[in-house]
Amino acid sequence: MVAIQHDFIRTDNNLDRQIKIKRTQLRIAQEGNMPFVIEAIQHQLTKLEMGGEDLQQDSNFNALMSLLDN
């Protein structure tokens, strides 16, 4: 039972971290006037906030986000 709670807390912390990262990426995209990136991030952020989907598996989105890193 303790292990289950520990996994839940880790998952919850990971979700919070992903949401925080998406919000930061959204702010950067807005400041950089990147409408297509903004739209993609808003879509991904909505998924995170509603269902907690793991977005790391979305290779197209990761490719898009790598553009922000450059």
C-alpha cells in the first residue's frame, strides 16, 4: 500500500512538473509571437490538465518543442 501511494505521489509530481513546463513554453511562444507553437502548446496543456496524458511519447510535439530550444 505504501508503494502504491509513493507511485501516485511521484506521478502527481511529474504531472505538476509537466504542466509547469508547458506553461513556461506557452509564455515563451507568446513572447516570440509563434502562433502555431502557441496553438500546439495550448492543446497539449489542455490534455495535461484534463487527463494527465504523458506527452513525452508525442514525437511530433517534441520536434516542435526542440525549435524553442534553438
